[in-house]
Amino acid sequence: MQSSSGRILIVDDDPIQRRLLSEAVKKFGHKAKTAENGIEAVKIMTGAEGHDIDLVILDMVMPELDGIGALTEIRAAKVATPVIVQTAHGGIDTVVSAMNAGAQDFVVKPFSPERLDISIRNLLKTSALEDEIVRFRKQASGTLTFDDIITHSPAMERVINLGRRAASSNIPILIEGESGVGKELIASAIQGSGDRKSKSLVTVNCGAIPDNLVESILFGHEKGAFTGAVDKHVGKFQEANGGTLFLDEVGELPQEVQVKLLRAIQENEIDPIGAKRPVKVDFRLISATNRRLVDQVKEGAFREDLYYRLNVFPIWIPPLRDRREDIPALTRHFLARFAAEEGKPQVTGVALDALELLQSYTWPGNIRQLENTVFRAVVLCDGANLTIDDFPQVASAVETGPRSPGHSFSPAVSAGTASANETNAQSTPFTEPDATASGQETATGDNAFLGAAPFGFMRNLQNDGHVRSLEDVEAELIRTAINHYSGRMTEVAKRLGIGRSTLYRKLKEYDLEEAADKAGAAA
């Protein structure tokens, strides 16, 4: 059974051998890229493309720069991608030379497809497990960077570019996105990429703290400050002194604590309960929310002045359904970790149809749900590859959800798109997922947005399966912008990237003048 899915670079000066290896690799369920010589291979692996390569199959004998030379240069550039060398001579000296240069395995020409398949699967699994271990260690030590984040998605690349810019300053950051999209991971990468790397990253889940304990946990208290305060307690702000404070679900903070948080940001000092004088603190603040804070401001649940203090540099993380190209790599990394934890070394890959099933699902619980789903699948798996049978709940959800004609388990783009580009990152709305962090799947299919789309997402398809007209989509986008910016037409025109005169012409054209007047009056 074929398994997937890695991106493999095949390096060989013989065009026939390149073609044979490419066909074999594709048959195993992987993607193949080729290079004609060692010089080209070094250029690829040490450049931007190298981040997308999961494994290299490298010929030993090539003109200009042979396999040993290419491998030496690749390793000198600190590229740790696994390498399988192929040689027509299986002597022990040749193998030792290749291993000393940094190869992980070798195959002898003419290669055996079965031997090559096993080698590729084992090395991809080992590499994924090593990456997971390194990632955990870096996150624990405060040295995680954006290079450690697993993604092949253009939407996430934009998020990473924003994060890199933010990391170089001390600007307050607000990370928005659905539950389970990886907000804490982005916060860790920001902290590990800036001047405060290796310092403390103190995480506080504001929604998990009882209201009567929030102030004490965040700001600390003196001994005897209240009944039960038998010892002095250092709060999270002081724990984060010199490092970064990450306030997850910041929208859940009580109003009275919001006032003290505002002062802490403005003055860089806090007032522990019962303290005689303020305490100076040096911290970098990153906040996160899975709810739209601007709506909470309108409802009176969140202070407007605090909102503007937190929302200086907003970053919106797209849901997993809008970056399905990340699912294969994420699945492989989770598989490697759980196979090791559960004592199942024989589980080394994912069947192609199972991977296509995973990419067909909408993942309302996002990456956290995928992680739990792979965990369960590894426990259920009795063979070498995860199959559709190991994902019964996902298969059931995809089968019973709304389906378009001719639908199959092929990767599909979500009907609701939400790009995390730099121009709309400040205001891109999102929805609270229906699924919880437990990883339970809901019965939604590939085209779950054919009905009423969740707030912040636009339908691309009509109920009959045909695409909507440009006029219909444009009218809905303008209507959404008017409501989102409370009828402030200058802001609406700016965010839509059009002039005010053009906006007013379109209001008349789409009969939206009354809606604009109502939105302005409500504000």
C-alpha cells in the first residue's frame, strides 16, 4: 500500500536513472524533484527551496561535484535533511565514506524498489521524530524560531513574515484565530526570534482562572493581604520580568483586572495586592483571543482603551481548512511522535487515500483536533500505514456532510477563504469552532459553507454548486465591510482599497445606501 507524503530531491546525472527514481518515488506516494548534478543539488538545498525538501536521494558518482562533495557542502551549510546515497559499488569503504560525510542510508544500483521504499519511510519517520524533539526542547528553552514551524502554506508564510517583523521590536502583539490554530506556537516563535530569546515565556490562560483569583495570579500579593494569603506570591508579570508574558484568551479577563492590565502596559509597573508601592516590571506582552475583541468592546465586555493598547500589531492565523497543504507534514510529525510514545515503531506512514480523506475534512478544531485524531489513529492501527479505517469519525463526517456532485476524497480548497495577508491582518474576522479541544469531529463535509457561512467567511459557491457571480460577491463584501467598520465610510473605502467616490457609486449600484445609513446610525 502506498504511503505519503514527503518531498524528495533526486540528484543524478543520468536522465534514465532520474526518471526511474522519480517514478518509483511517486509510486511510493511522495513528490519528486530532480537535479542533474551536485552543484544544482547544493544550490537547491542551501536556498529557499531547501526548506520544502524532506529527503535527498544522491548519486555518488557525478561530474564536477560528486556525491561526497555535494553532501559535504550541504552539511557544512547546517542542512540536516536526511540523505540516501546510491552507488554502483557496495564496498564497505564507499559506505563508510558516505556515512562519515553525513548520509543516513545507502542503496546499491540497480536499486530494489522495496529496499528504497523501506529506507525512505524509516528516514522520514525518524526525521519527523527528531524535529518534534528539537521543537519541544526549543519551546521549553525559549529558543523556538519561525524556521521550526511546520508549514507549506502561503497563508501561513504571510503570518510568519508578520511575526518576524514583530519579533524585532517590543511592540504589543494581538494574535487572533480560532481555537487550536497554533497561537501559542506563534507567540513562542516571536519570543524566540527577538532580543528576549532564551528568556522566560510565561503563559497565562485567562479563561481558565476563576475570577476571584485572576488579580492575585497576574499581579501577585503580599503575605496577609487577604484571608488565606499566608505567604507572599509573585505574580505572572514578575515571573515574566525580562522575558515575555503571553495572555491567552485575554478577552476573558474581568473588567476590574482590565484596568490594572492597562496601567501595567502604560507604566511598566504593577500593584501587587497588599503592596505598599508599585513594582517596576520589564516584559514583552503578547495577547491572544479566539473571539473578536472589537465585538466585545461594542458589547461593553472589554475596555476600548485596553483594546487599542493590545491591538497595536495584530496577527491573524488562518484555520487549518484554509491551509490544507500543511496537513501531510503535520500528520507525519504527529504520527512519528505518537508511534514512539505508544511503542508502535512499525507504524511509519499514511496511506494516500487516508491522507486525501484528512485533506477533505474541514477540521473545526484545527491543528489540535488533527493532533488528537492522529493519536487515536496510531492507537487503532495494526499495520505499517494509517488507513481510512483508522479514521472512522473523520470518514463518517466527510461521508455524511454536504457534498458537491462528483466529490471524492481529493484535497479541496475550502469554500470559505480567508487570506492572512498583511493588509487585512488587522481586521480579518473569524469564528469560534464548534468542536472542542478534545478532538471530536462534527458532521461537516468539504462544502459545509454551501449554506449560511459563518461570520467572517464568504461563500464562493451557490447552493446548486455553481460559483457565485462577481457582482454578488462584491456586494456581500461591501456589506460586510460596512457592518464591520460601523458605517465609517472612509475606513471602509481604505480597507477595500477603493476611493470614496467609487464606494458611494457601488453603494447606489448594489442598493446598499440604506444599509450604510443604518450602520452609521447604530455606531
